[in-house]
Amino acid sequence: MKIRSPSILRKDPLLRQVWEQLGRPLRCRVTGGYVRDRLLGRPSNDLDLTIEATAEQAGRPARRLARALGVRAHLFGTEPHRIWRIETSTLKVELWPLGTLTADQDIRRRDFSCNALSWELPNGPLVDLVGGMNDLGRSRLRAISRANLESDPVRLLRAPRFLAQLPSFDLDDETRSWIRELGPSLRPAPRERVGQELLTLLRGPAASLGITECVRLDLFGPASPAADRIDVEWITAHQRAADWLAIRHHAGGTPAQGGRHCGAGVPPARTTLGVGDDAARLAFLIRGWGTPTDRELAPYAWPRSDREAALTAARELYVALSTVDSPAADRREFAWRAGSAFPAIIALAAAVEPERAGWHRWWRQWSRNPAAFEDPHSLLTGGEIAEITGINPGPDLGEVVRGLLRAQVRGEVRTPGGARRWLFGSGRGGCQLP
């Protein structure tokens, strides 16, 4: 792979801007993913900066940068791993105070050689102490040392995560051996960090490669709530669905060009409904994990709305697959029962069986008026239904109300008069209709 000249970092407007807004601190370096991605010609808006200072001393430049960006700086972690984070909608900066460490010591303790390249702001030089440039040129993902992986087991998941993001790279044989040996140490690792690594993997353009590596490296077991429930055969059989879900879609369109699994296109889950694209991606993982309970998934710290929609999608996957070619009334009823989780369900189902032609039709049926399925407006009030049926407020009346809503969603009832006739005709009426 052809690597761009490090001189592009000297001309990088974002690096220059951030350095100026920090107040031009002495011995400040950008290290890790931003350097790697810029040398590979990839865009990036995620900066890891190191500064030779304590956390308290680093607070001044961190707050200065935050003020310039119109946000606040936040201090996270505990000694000796405290960081300042400044984040906007388009930029994320983490400022790592080195404390008693030197910049070179910090480089040597990192995970992979391609993430240990460092550029001293503003004019360089590029510092490469561990052969990172050579590995970039060879498209090789190589751990700096076994001890560095052992010191932070979450790093084990970064190997498949990077392969999902950089599909042209290969995992070094020795590194592969270390990860397999250390895999069980991932079990007690913080689930919040494990969850973030897995979600980032699922967002990668080659998510299926990352999933394949997770299977090969035996990482899904220690990363999951319960290793004995993992359905490896299902994951392996449907891993290309993860690529399909990683592609962003446009309403009514097909997957973007360049995806390796471009079957029938279905628009993604709509963030305006509180369900993001991530819900469908997580649903794939949750189904492969044997559909754990919500309590088991909560420690992974995925947004609650995404987690709940993903869990529903995993549970309802095969119902959706069996309903897609059913009559319109049955499809409407399914969408009503699914509620806000419906986009995640249909996205997962369409990714698993993209050759089915009915996904577009079902999506159009729902997208004309999502509110009619998520929160349909009853044709009659609860009081009116109670008066007609003679049922007092309580569970029995609630059952009748829901039954009327079901008939309404299915298109069997369309007007208040029709609702009254439905109640009377179903044997629920307790008085003569007017």
C-alpha cells in the first residue's frame, strides 16, 4: 500500500488550528489513529493528543480549546489514566497528560505499531519507534508486544475492529497467537468498553471481516454475557448481513455503491423515531449471542433506545421473515406490534434475506405514516368504549381497547361508526347502538 508523505501533517489545517487553540503548548504530540488515517489518505475527526504535563496542568489548554470550540472540557478517569475530552458534533479531541511518563515511553506502551506513530505539533518530526511505517506499507496489523495486550484485555478486540475498518490489512501471525492465548482475560474486562469496541466493529465497512476474526480468535465468548449461548453457526452463516447493515441507506433507495453485500435495499432505522442505524447492527450481534436479556445487555452501555429496539429485532427476526409476503393487514399488524423497533427489525430481516422482494413494499407501507403504527389514535375514547360495552375500567376493558386498535390498524375498522359496529358485532356491546 502506498503511504502518503508525513509532510502532509505539517500542512494539516485541523492540527494547526487545534494547536493554536490549545495555546501552543510545548511538547504536544498527535498519536494514534489520526496519524495512521492521514498517512493512509483516510479522513478523520478524532484526535488523540499527548502533553508532557499533569492532569491539572493540562486543564488550562484543554479548557482553552473547549472555549474556542464553544463546548466544555471534561476530565475522565482516575490516576494515572486521566484524560481531558473536548467533543463537538464534528470533532473529538482527547488530551492525555503524560505525568511522569516521557512521550517515547507512551509510544512503546500502545497496542499496535500502526497506532504508535506520533507527530510533534506543529511541524514534526514524525516519530516511529516501533516500525509502524513499515507495517503501514505492508498493510500489517502487528501488536507492539504481548505485554501491552495483556495489560489491557480490551485491546484484544481492537484487532478485529481495525480489520473491519481497514479491510486491506492482515493480522500478524504472532499477534494472532497472542490474542488467542489471552482471549479468556477479556471476560472480566469492563463491559462498557467491550460494547464500544463491538459497536465500532459493526459500523466498519467490512464488518464481516471483523466478525470472522472474532470467531477465529474465540473472542465472542469472553465478550458476550454468556458464552454457552452463542450461535456461532448462525453468525458465520449470516456474517455478510453485517456488511449490509454497515452501509448507510437513503430513504427508498438501495445500499450505497461499494458494499460487498448489496441486496435489496431497505431504508435504515430513522433517527427521527428515536431508533438509530446502530439498533439494526446491534440486533445482528444480539441474535448471534443467543438473544440475552435486557438486564444482561445493560452493562454494555449502548443507548437504551437502540438496545431495546435491537433486542426486539433479534426476538422478532423470524416472525418478520415469515410475515413479509403475508397479506397487507398482517403486515400492518406486525408493524403496529413492533412500534418504534420496526425499522430495526425490517433492516435486520432484509439483511439476512436480501433477495426477498417484499421489503420495499413493507417499508413503504410503514413509512407513509409511522405514527399510525407506533401510537395510533383510537377512533373511540376509553369512556365511550366502556359505555358501549358495559365493562368497567380495568384489564378487561384494556383488552377490548387493544382489540379495537388491532382491528383499526389492520384496516377492518376505519370510522367511529365502524368502531361502534365492531364492538357490537363482536359481542362486546352492552347496550343498543344509537
